Amino acid sequence: MDITEYTSAFLLYAPAKDPQAWHLDLAGFSEALQAEFPEVRCVPEDRPTALSFWALTNEGVVFDGFADIETRHTIMLTENTATEASEFIVWLRDHYLPSPDLIRYTTEDAVTRGLDTDWRVPSRGGREQIVEELEQHLRVVTS
């Protein structure tokens, strides 16, 4: 399997010790998405603590996702490669969250296998470091 082309759902969330550390406000998050990406659709869910979103980059990468603030601040990207997800994660880490060390993550593959480990997104470095981390994670959970 070519891990660089492998797609998965990526679940990004605040640390368990401080589940609201992101200070995620759904209206503010929607505005931030609209300011960052050339095409964005945000749709509030049936409950006031959730928001579905769709965003398109200038390069044609689609982020179809969901944000939730009910118990632990969480964002899910439904189907992206590690390289694609890293673009969203860099924006989230470096331009939206109050601190770069607040992103934990897992994938649909890890959850399906019962692996409930919190993996950490690197708090420093560029997309290359994040891609490397996400691809290593996928190698572990899909082998």
C-alpha cells in the first residue's frame, strides 16, 4: 500500500487534561474558515454544539468536516491523505488555536482497531514534519 495516497478520517481534538483548551467558538471558527479558504460552506447541526463544514483550498484540496464543542473540542476531517490533512492542521495549529501544542489526533483506522492512544501533532516545524507524523501513524495502524 502506498501510504502517501491512503485516505482516512482524521480526528483532531484538545488534550484530555484540558478539553476546552482550544477555546473553539463555532461562529468564530466558521468566520476563520471563510477568511482562510476561497470556498467554504458551514452548516450548523441540529444541536448548538456542532457544525459541519466544507472548505476548498486554492490547490483544489477539499476538507469535509465536522466541529464539536460539547465535551471536548474536536474537529474531524472525513477523508484526506496525510499530506492534505497536514495543510488544514498547520492552519489550525499556527493561525487559529491559542497554542501550537494543543492538538491530539487519531484516525478512523486506529479507532476501528481499538487503539485509543492520543497521538500528538508536532508543535513545531512545517507541513513536512506533520506529514511524516501522520504517515507514520497510518503505517502503524494499518499494518
